[in-house]
Amino acid sequence: MPEHQVHLSHPKYRRDIDGLRAVAVLAVVAFHAFPNWVKGGFIGVDVFFVISGYLISTIIFESLDKGTFSFSEFYARRIKRIFPALIIVLVACLVFGWFVLFPDEYKQLGEHIAAGAGFLSNIVLWKDAGYFDNTADAKPLLHLWSLGIEEQFYIVWPFLLWVCWKRKFNLLIITILVATLSFILNIQGVKHNAVATFYSPLTRFWELLIGSLLAWITIYKKVAYQNVELKIEGWLGSVICLKKLEGDGNILSNVLSVLGFFLLALGFLRINKDLPFPGGWALFPVLAAVLIITAGSKAWVNRIILSNKVAVWFGLISFPLYLWHWPLLSFARIVEGKVPIVNIRIAAVVLAIGLAYFTYELIECPMRSGKHGKVKVTILTVLLFIVGYAGFYSGITNGLSFRKNFIGMDLAKQINDQKTPFATRGSDDSCQTKLGLRVSEGTVCLTNSSAPEVLIVGDSHAMALNSSAYLGKSSLKTLLIGAHLCPPLVDYTVTELGINIPGCDGTIIEQVNRALAKYESIKTVVLASRGPFYFSHEGYGIEGKNTVLIQPVTTHIESEEIMFRNGLSNFISSLELKKKNIVLVIDVPELGEDPLGCIFKRPFAIINRSISTCTQDKAKILHRQATYRKLIDDIKLKHSSIKVYDPLSVFCDDLTCYGVRYNKLYYWDADHISISGSTILLTDMVKKDLFN
């Protein structure tokens, strides 16, 4: 077929939709650069979803009606639209990361580049952690999750519509059914697993499908909609003017547009990262986008505000701006070792706008227009594959084998010794194969022996404590039973963003009881958790506020300090009945900074800094733990038989606490101890005869 012959329909261009894109992208950029200024700015992505669903479905519906739909042309357009800017940004991240990232960081970047090139970022990030977690701003390609969902939609939806059209199915019913199912999964999912619901295409497709429904109505029910519009307009006119007016559509359009902007503004102001999102909250930006698009280009707000030259210009560069802004902000965060100062963030946003403009003018537009379309598609596909493979290769080589001169082998070994493998923070088959213990959902179970003598119970800090033993660097025979963000409490659970955390609902105590009943070899039970974190609502150092709450299961609500104390005391009471040696470990001092900054200075920095001393005042640590230590004293008075281990003497002298001692880094992140830290603590506990 000749290249100049057009198969697919082109939706009529609307300047106001580009203006709506501008509002969406600027809201996202503002949220990422200044999260305290625009707390709900991230909902701009949901507006993008509706716009994409509307435009793509318009093309598909019209082309199917005309019998001109072509998969090859549809995907060729997508490739020429998306690949050019994406390739440039991925290459820039790969090159810049080479010079500034540590091996583990470069390994993760490579994995995320491969995922981005394969449009699977949402799946990979789903497994990593949440969009709003404390490490999110150190992932330069975090924002590609939304592109992954859109591309997955572009793969599934055209094929489904084509099949249904071939079989003469009602496309409206199909769209409504799929959208409803996706929305139900979203509402149900956010109650149980907010991270999965945020990233899963199954719980996000409804937002794009709402745009598809709008496209169907616009195409097939245009006359019916206009008749309804005129009737409503006449009624509005009679209400406003107290007499019946002949409607021309302008009054209703203006009402819809203003209402849409009101919902969008309300979403920006009311929605924040502490709410379970998307869930029902996503209806704000979705309905806002629908109302604004439905209002049409003649509505006053759409015509004057959204269609002005500045808004349209930002709308045209919205895609490359979205791609550029987050890597710049994220790399600034990485090289600074903390949230950059306002001036740096402003400079990053200005640079992103400039790069987006040049990307649009010099790369995106030439690739989307002109001749040799098939050649361009082939070249772009090959280039994206090469970039993706480069990322994949850097991932499988641990981001280090070809960058030895970056930090030196001695330092590389120190970093490798410092890190705690992910294997020590997640279940493997060791409990099943060695002990025959079934692992419940949400819990972590690890053992290094078929006859464990020490049972370690708690959250991720308990996992970090166990890491040295599990990896064979300590002679202790241990069994770990724990769950992330779950201290060992009985009759109390823990929620985050109002969602029950898996494993905190009594699952841990059930598995502990099962293990103790089955294995008499277990003589000692060690309880460990990140104590103050659960009732202070504050992280430490580089961390911000947390949304973790302790909630009663069978008792009434009290202060969270009291609930923490009572829950831990109840756990100890249950263990005392089993006549076990019980050791309660006071939480380690939290470091409060990136530990790699304690041993290495990045070769590039915006503001020149020296290597951190990795020390902090002991008084500051004691202040952080004051309430927590008082609770431990109360528990000790009630349960006089238990042993309490205080690691403070290992980490601190009279005045100072250390993150590095004896040329060993004690932490792998801002609050979890490293393998070296675990070895030091377990050795000290053995020396003090705590396991007998």
C-alpha cells in the first residue's frame, strides 16, 4: 500500500485538549518538584489516561466503521509517536548514570531501562516498592509506570475491539463491561494491596475506558447527545433567566467545563499520597477530564484558557516534558544525597522544559512526519531494542563488571560486604524444604537449619538482624518468621494508608506457634522491630512522615504507644506459656542518611560536599527512642524473666553513634543494618550469653 494513503481516521484536532494535557503535565511536574505545594498533582496522570483512551478509541471506532482499520498502521503511529523521545531519555539516563551511580544503583537503573523499553515498568516497579515510598525519588525511571499501562492498553484494547467488531458484538456493551470490571477490581484492590492496585493494568484500564466510552458517545450518539444538550440548556436558561430560552449549547458547555475544572482543582487540593489511591479518589480527575472534553472547544474556559498559545505549547511538548522532568529531579536527588534545594529543583524543571522543546522540535516532529515511514519505524524499533538490551546487560552484570575503574575494587568489595541481599528479606523454599513449614501470604520465613535453635520474629529490622546467620556468617541456627512493617504484636494490627498490611493480622503469631509446637530444638525466641517508627509517625533523617498506624483487633483504641506496648506484652505472654528463653532486642540507632555517602563521594555533584562522617549525637538517638525505651522498661517490669538486649554500646560511645566502625559499614540503608552490622550484633549477643 502506498505510504501516502491514509488508512486510520484522524480525530479532529482540538486545541483545548492540548491545553488539558498542559494542565495535567504541569500538575505532575509541580508535584514531583514541589510536593508540598501541589499535593495532588500526581492525578494529572489520570487525566492523561482519559485523554489517551478518548483519542485512541476515536481512531479505532471510526476506522472500524469505515473498514480501514490496520494494526500495522496503528502501531506504526504509536511507534513514531512514543519511541523517539523515549529512546533519547533512556540513553541519557544510561550515559549519565554511568558517571554518577554506584554499582547496585546502576544495576537497578539498567533493569528499569530494560523494563521501560519493553513497556513493563509498572510490573517491575510493582515488585520493587510503592510509588510514594522513601526510595521512590532515587529511581530515575519511576514515572514510566504510566507509559507501561498505556502501552499495555494499546496492545489489548484494539485487538479486543477488532475481534468484537468482526463477530458483530455491541462495542458499547463490551466497553462498559470491561470498564466496570476494572473499576470494581480497583475499588476492591486498594483495600488490600494499594501498591498492586496503583501499578496493575487491570485496576487502571477503567480510566482509559472511560475515555473510550466518551469517544463512543461522541461518534455514535452525537445527535442524541445534542438533543439532550438542548433540552438541558433550555431548562438551565429558564432557571437562570426565569423564562424559556432557545438553547445553543453554550450554557451547558460552560457549566460542564467549569464543573470539570472545579473537580480537578478539588482533586489537586484534597488528594494526597497519604490516601489510598486510586480507589474512589481517582473519580475526581477522571470525571473532571470527561466533563472538560465533553464541554467542547466552544466552552469559555476551554476556548480562552485551555486554547491559549501558552497552554497549547505546553500541551504539544507534554510527552517529552513528562519523560524528561523526573530523571532530572531524581538524579539531582541522588547526587545531592537528599532532597535538592529549591533553586536546584527549579533549575531542573526549567531544563526539562528546554529539553522537551528541543526533543519535540528536532526529534519527535521529524520522525512523525515526512516520508520513509516504514524505514523510520524499523530504525526506531531496532534502536529501542538496543537500548533495552543495554539496560538488561547492565542489570545481569550487576552494573559493575565493566565499570571497575569507577570506584576501585577495594571500595567495591566494601560496598558489596555492606549490602544486604534481597534474599534475606523475602521467603524462599528453605522453611518448606528443611522444616515442612507452610508460608502464609504476607509473611517471610527463612531458615539455615533443619533443627533451628533460635527463632527470630519481627519486621524488616528482624530480617536484617537475621541476615548474617542466614548467609552462614554466624554459627547460629536460626529460623526467621516475620513480615514487613509488622512488629510482633498480639491483638493489634498495623495499617498503612488505611489498608491492613498482609501478615499483621495474627498470621505471624499463628506461624510462630506452629513452629514452636513442631520443633523442640528452638530454645530462644528473639523479638525485634523498628520500635519508634510505629507510633511516632515520623521516619528519621532523610525520611519524612509515615502513614503507619497501629489498630486494635479485639480491644478498644488507645494511644499508639500504649497499643504498641500492650501488643508486644501480649506476644511475650503467649511465649512465656511455652517456657522459652525470650530476648527482646531494642532497636538499633537509625542512621538517617544514605550509608554509601559515608564511604564514597560521587564523581559528580551539584553542590560540592565531602564524604559524610556517618556519625550523629548519641543524645539525638536517645531523644528519638525516649518513649520507646520507656515502653520497654514497662514491659521488662511486667515480664521479669525476659532478657533485654540494647545494641547501643555496639554502635555508640559516650557521646557519638557511628555508621562506620573498624572499616566496616554497619548499614545498608538509612535504618536497616548491613550484613556486617548483623554479624557484629549477633556476635555480641552470643558473647553476652543471651541465647541460653
